[in-house]
Amino acid sequence: MNETELIETVREAILISIQIGAPVMLIGLVVGVVIALFQALTQIQEITLVFVPKILAILLCIFAFFPGMVAILTAFMQTLADRMIGIN
């Protein structure tokens, strides 16, 4: 494996990490902003009001997107395995 192939593999791994993490992070961001807006409008400053809905939304997001995440990781692992076989 030369330097170019290594850089390409690392680049793919970073992009896949972003693909897998982005939906979950965006849902957490949206829910956090909505709750912060609600808190600012109602002047309710309860700490648990932020964490509980955000955790539930993130868990539901992971549950919904898990099959897609597994498909992406499986395809990447197949690519890595093929590259490992081709090293010999």
C-alpha cells in the first residue's frame, strides 16, 4: 500500500464518519435550538428541560438511521477487506 492509497483510505474514513455522525448531530442541534428558543420565550431556566428531550431525539434518530449507518459501514469494511487482500 503506497502513500496515495493510504491517504485515500483515511479520507474515505473521515467522510464516512461525517456521514454517520451528521444526522445525529443535526437533530441534536435542531432540538437544542428549539428548546433554547422555548426557554428564552417562556423564561423557564430548567436544566433538565434541555437534556431529556435532546437525549430522546438523538436516541430516536440513531434508531431510525441505524440500518443506513450499518450499510455504509459494511460497504466500507468490504472495501477495506478487498484492499487488504490486494496488498499481497
